[in-house]
Amino acid sequence: MTLWYDRPAADWETQALPIGNGALGATVFGGVGGERIQFNEKSLWTGGPGANGYDFGNWTSPRPDAIAEIRARIDRDGAMSPEAVAARLGQPRSGFGAYQAFGDLWLDMHDGPEFPEGAVTGYRRELDLREAVARVGYTANGVTHSREYFASHPGNVVVGRLSADRGGEVSFTLRTSSPRDDGQVSVSEGRLTVRGVLADNGMMFEAQVQVIARGGTRTDGTDEITVTGADSAVFVLSAGTDYSDVYPAYRTADPHATVTEAVDGASRRSYEELRAEHRADHRRLFDRVGLDLGQRTPAVPTDRLRAAYTGGASADDRALETMFFAYGRYLLIASSREGSLPANLQGVWNDSIDPPWAADYHVNINLQMNYWLAEQTNLAETTEPYDRYIRSLVAPGERTAREMFGARGWVVHNETNPFGFTGVHDWATAFWFPEAAAWLTLRMYDRYRFSGDIEYLRETAYPVMKGAAEFWLDTLHTDPRDGGLVVSPGYSPEHGDFTAGASMSQQIVFQLLTDTLEAAKTLRTDTAFQAEVTAALATLDPGIRIGCRGQLQEWKKDLDDPGDTHRHVSHLFALHPGRQIVAGTPEAEAARISLTARGDGGTGWSKAWKINFWARLLDGDRAHRMLVEQLGGSTLDNLWDTHPPFQIDGNFGATSGMAEMLLQSGHGTVHVLPALPSAWPTGSVTGLRARGDVTVDVSWRDGDADRVTVHAGTSGPLRVRAAMVGGRHHVEDERGGIVTPRRDGDVITIDAEAGGSYTIVKLAVP
């Protein structure tokens, strides 16, 4: 579970190693003569209130009947070009802003040799995923130097320690820099403070770094701190802004007190205490899931391991795949913890003031994809920032729904920022996606389906779902072709024309209304609203049609081009993450034909989505082929996913897809090893989660499970599907007593008790 390299990083995007605690992120380069630690605080954004012309994306002048006119033209002509629709419904984006690099921490080593020209041996730079610690080690001039770095969530600090195997050998100068040059630097009593205001929007920001030396001397300069002849030294960094997620001001108190409290608190404790607390906090989440594919500890650096990857069945190949799975979980823990914004397009890491796509929140798949792995890989706590963020979009989204559509509820379009941008811009093929709010709620309802937490459903998920559903109840359009309710204007990301009833649009709205009705019935509330949703579902076009080539149509009319290999395969939403399409049905076969036609290409996130698609089609070898494609062509040396450029959703989507290959639970049954590839003939996984508050451990041999344990969180019938059930087996409870479930083919139903564990054991053929 360790990424390691035999050279320092020369490039931030492809080689630097990430650590993070949700709000704070840092990347470690591991230089010998000088260390660079680039750091971030996730709320440091330009744009929003205070920025010139910020309008939340809402139309700046009234456009009465604009949407109705577009609908009428589509009803008449069947389609409109994206450019024509954007000219009528879009507007230039104003004050949207971008995620900002906070700065760099530099450690200039005194008399340190340069690498590789200097006399350095035994160099190793690593990221221990299980400990969430980055390390650098090397020997120079007969002295072995060691560095450790971690980002503590309990302390809200980034901590580093420099040490050597001989006393008095730690000497360096610590300084900072910023790509914006808008902070004032001061130093007092070993603490360096950077404080400033973003010129763009007036956001206040502050970072503090405390340096603590053991032995030697520490000297304060005007903008740097020097340590000379120490046995070891520790630095503690924290940062913050005056950002608040409350609409419409998005501002709170000066960050000085909060940052000072974090650095003071950490500085009073020993390095060992801070590290032990961090380790326990991280491993409480990370250690819940373990995957063994018969790999071996790699004997070569990770960049060479990836370069040599063939996608075959070698132990080294499986080592890279296992590491990639674990890395997705590590990155989510590091970039999404309670009290922070959710993971953005780059998680929490960014070295630019003008990052790709502003490192924002794209909500036509990317933000949702960041959290596909959360529940199934036992990281439910990481979804708190997501839930809080989606709830924060409701207030500005209600204004956009009212002013733009004249509708109840709330809406958000293709992309958004931390400041409630719920309206539109004017990029023709990526400005219009009012289905985003509906898709965003899917993960919230799925959290309930995994946990069974009624209080969460009532207080958190359902109000957001209901608002998104009310928007569509008010804006669905009656299609004159057949009288069905459709989304119009609708657009299938990110190609083709605007039409009425595009498949993805219909599938998303169908899933939203279905989920919201289920939730209302579960909560026994809103009977009039239930009747309204039921009536809409009765006439809603479900968005699932089989075309002339046997494919699942992308549009209501059969417009699919058999040569289309576009990276978006949006019309398969009903297969994943939706649940309208079930493997083994004609619709699933149509999805397979569509997916085959699209091919195995695409960017990193697209390949990751295809892993999930093929897993849902129960084709483990095709799912594995897409994993091979992603690792071989869309993964950087530090194992970050690349679009290109770096985009973290591919990491998260791939981990989700691997979990889907091993366990599925979307249709009322815990399906064990539904899409096991032939490349993983023997292995085990522990701690995966299934819907219904079930935790699952599985071991398998020769492609078939030989032992399955299901841990029930609630009482009631528990359905388990596994190939081994069709042969000789028995079921025992946690005390070793034999249980006699009901069996139907390869499915058994256990009358589970909350807290009970049930193990299915494969028996040898007599």
C-alpha cells in the first residue's frame, strides 16, 4: 500500500505526492538540496460576491417566454443546434472565479547536495496509503536524512518533521511564496504568517507555519525562519479564509483566530502525539476495506511498475491494480472530510491560479462520480461535505428556478462554484443541464438505501429531493408526438443537437421521481405531493428505447451514429448509476450494443465510467479491459487520473468500478462476485458495503467464492446471490450454528437479525 520512487518529483501534476485532510491539501516533491511543499485550502476561490458583475448565473435581463419559444421550435423542427439555443438562453459568465493555489512552502537545505549530481545514495520518496504519511529519505556525506509529512484532520494542520541519524545535521531555511503575490509575510517567535485579501473578491486568507527545533538554533528573519545544527525540526501549518457556504453573502469571520488556534494547539503537542492521532483517525476509515488479488509487494518504483503494466495476470500487475483501488479510497479520505467543501475536479490539490475548468464542480457527471465509491467502499463519513454542499445550492437554485423557469423547487446547471452559481453561461455544448440537481440527489437517496437511516432521510435527503422533484413537476413538457412528458429543451452531454426527451434527461428525471416517491411513502408524508408524482410518472417518457441496430437510443428519435465514439455515454445512465436497467434484460443487451459501439477509448473519467457499465452488465473481463485501458493510457506516474489534464474523478470512478466487479446490491439482492474477471482467479475482499445496511467479506478461488460472510445491520430478510449457492454449501451464524435459509437457484434468503453475521461456506464435492 505504498507508492514509492527513486527520484524527487520534477513536475507537480505527474509526479508530486498528495496528502490532505479535506480542507487542507499539500503535495510533496522530495528535493534534496531544497524541498517544495505546495499547499491548498479548499475555500480559497476568486469570484462570487465581491467579484465584479457576479450574478449567480441568473439572467441579467428578463427573457419572457424564451424557454417556451425554444420548446415550440423543437416541437416544430425536431431539433435545434447548441449554438442557436445558447444564443437565446445562455449568457457570458461573470465573476465565476476559480480555485486558487494558496502557495508554496520551501525548505532550502544548507549545504545540501543536488540530485542526482550530488553524492546521494539510497534515495526513496514514498506515500504510505495506510498511514497517510509521505516520506523522503536519502544518505548524503555519510548522514542519513529522513522527512515525514502528513495532513491531520483532527488538528486541521499539515505537519512535517526533518531528522537525521547523526545529531546536529538538520539545517534549513523555511520560506513561502504565492503565485498571486498578494499576501503580507511576517515572522515572530518561530512563526511565519501569510495574510492577505484576494483582489478579485475581497476574500480574506491567512496561513501560519510554526517551526519547532530540537537542538541547534532557530533564527527569525523578516520573511523566513532558519534552523541551524538541529537534531530534528518540526513545522506545523494551517490555513483558512473567511468563506462561508451560506447564501447570499458567503462570508464569515476573519480566519485569524481559527488558524491561530489550530497552530497553537498542534504546537503544544509532540510530533509523536500528532502523528499517532492522525494515524488512528485515518486508519479508522482506510482499514475498513482490504483487497487481496494475489499481488506481491512491488520490487520496483511505482512509475516503473505502471510503465511495465501489461494488463495481464502477473502478480506485479495485480499489485498495481490493488494499489489503484486503495489509492482511490485514500484520495477521497484526503479530499473530503467533515467541515470542508466536497472534493472538486482535482480533489483538494491545485498549483495554479487558473486551473483547468477552474477546478470547479462540474455536475453533469464529475462531482457525482467523485462519490460513487463512498458508500460501497465503506467511507460514508466522507459524504458529509457533499450533503452540506448540495443543501447549500438549494437557496440560490430556488431563485434560478423561479426567475428562469417560473417553477417551484430548485435547479442547478452544468457547473457551479462555492458561491451558489446555479444559472447558465454561454459555452454552447456545456451550458444547459437542469437535470443536474436531480442527479445530485441520487447519491443522497443511495446513502439512505445503504444505511437505512430514517433520520438522515427525513432531515437531510428528502427535503432536497422533494425540491428537485417539484422543479420537474412544473417544467416537464407534453410531447405533441405522443403525449408523454419530456424534458425540453434537453441535451445529451456533450454532443448532438438540442431535442425533446433525450434519453439521459428522461432517465434522470424518472429516477428522481421514483426515488422521491419511495422516500415520501417511507416517511409517510406529503400525500398530495405523492399523488402529483404518481400522476407524472404515469405519463413520463422513461427514456429507454431500442433502436434499429439493437442499441439503446441516445435520443427519443433514433439518431444514433454507428461511428460515434464520443467519451460521454450518457444514455446508459439507467444502467449506472441509475437502476432502471437490469442485467439479463433486452434493455441491458441494448446497452451492451451501445457500449461496444462507443469503444474502449475516451478520457480517464470516461474509461472509469465504462468499468462500472461493464460491471453492471456482469462482464468482468470487459470491465477489467477498461481498467487496463485506464491504467495504461489515462494514469500519471503518481497514479493521478488524467483527462488530460489531471482530473480526480477517474480515480474515484475506477475504484467504484472495481468494487462493482466484486459486489452489487442495487436491486434488492446482495450479489457476490457479479463480474469477477479471469485476471483475478483467486483473492479476497473485506468490508465492502451493500444496500440494506450489510457489510460483506468474500474469499474466492479458481474464479468462484468459497467463503462469504454477510454482517447484517438490521433485522429482516437478507437475500444473497452467489454462484457457490447453486452447489454444496452450508450457512453458519457467528456462533458456528448452522442456519437453514430459503434457496431459489443461486439466491438464498436469510432471516437476519441486527448485528448478526452469516457465513456461506462452499463444501467439497464428495
